[in-house]
Amino acid sequence: MGRGERISSASLLEAEFEQYAPGGVAEKSSFTTFLRGLPTAKSFTEVLATLRRLRLAKARAEMLKLPPIPAHEMLQSLNTVVRDLERRTPTLATRLSIPRLQPDILVPTDAGVVTMCGVLE
């Protein structure tokens, strides 16, 4: 828009509503960003809290009819959550290495994502 052009207040409100309304562009972008890049946990309690937030975010993303996140990206995000804990806890690293050898995790599938979430819980 040029400097002297006017916009109606209705179109301004409509643009703001599309951006920030529940189910708007900002919310969809926020869910996609969260699901693809889960935060690294510093304790086991944080892992459980992140998994809980993950379940809620996935349910909300389905409600908004967002395209599902590919299984390989979800597994990568789940691995990011426990990365620091694995370095500090050899027992955890061993326990996670066994399920990671399953075929549905080696060749990522949605069943593998469910399996990995179950192992982390």
C-alpha cells in the first residue's frame, strides 16, 4: 500500500483476526514449530512434561486439520528431548538403544513414533 492510501477498519480487523484468532496463522505456525523442534529436557520430569505437551499439541493440530508431521521428523524431535539426559545417564542410553533397533524406528513409521513415546514415558 502506498503512503496516501486508506484502509477500512473492517479490513484491518479482518487481517488481525485471521492472524491471531484461535486456529489462525500464528497458532498453526506455533504448533508446527513446536512439533518439529521439541525442547531438550534437563530432567526426567521435563521429559514427561514435554511428552504431555506433545500429545496436546498433536491433538490440537489434528483439530486444526494441519498436515501430520512425518515420522522421521517426530523421531528426531523425540531424540532431541532426551539427548542431554542420555549423555549424563548411561543406563538411559542403553535402554533407549534397544528400542531404536526395532524396524518401525529404523525405518520411521507412525507406529515407531508411538513406540518411542511409550519407551520415554
